[in-house]
Amino acid sequence: MSEYQGENRRATEPTSWHLKKEVNLSMIISIIGVAAACITGYADLKRDIALIQADSQVLHQAVAKQESELDKSIAILQAHYVRMDSKLDRLIERLGR
């Protein structure tokens, strides 16, 4: 029983790792698959970025249009307030007499 060497007593190859000059077909297929997935993912990412940039430009144009419309509305309201102020002044003068 002194010959017992534990779990690896029947191992014919060394238990440490080593490199082989061979490349398995499954490894080649895996590398090609991963490369294809990376290329496809990169292309999808570029497309998504282009769509987001286009949406961003549309949003900027919409905001600029809303701001100009808001400025026009504010100007109209200010004109109305000035007219109301003058009308109130005239009314106060008439009632004060």
C-alpha cells in the first residue's frame, strides 16, 4: 500500500498545465463566433448612437421653437399688461374727480 499516490495515481500525463501546438476546431469556431458577435455588437452600438444623436437634434430644434414661441407669448402678455395699466390709470383718474 505504500505505492498509493492519492487521486492522481492513475494519471499518465503530468498534472500541471502545458501548451500544445495543436488548435482544436472547436476553438477556431469559438473564436470566429466571438469575433462575429463583437463586430455585430459594435455595428449595433454605432447605429444606436446615430439614432440618439438624430433624436437629440430633433429635440434641440423643438426646444428652440418652444422658446421662441414662449418669448412671443411673454411679449404679448407684457403689451396687455401695459394696456391694462394705462386703462386702470385712466379709470382711477375718472373716479377720483
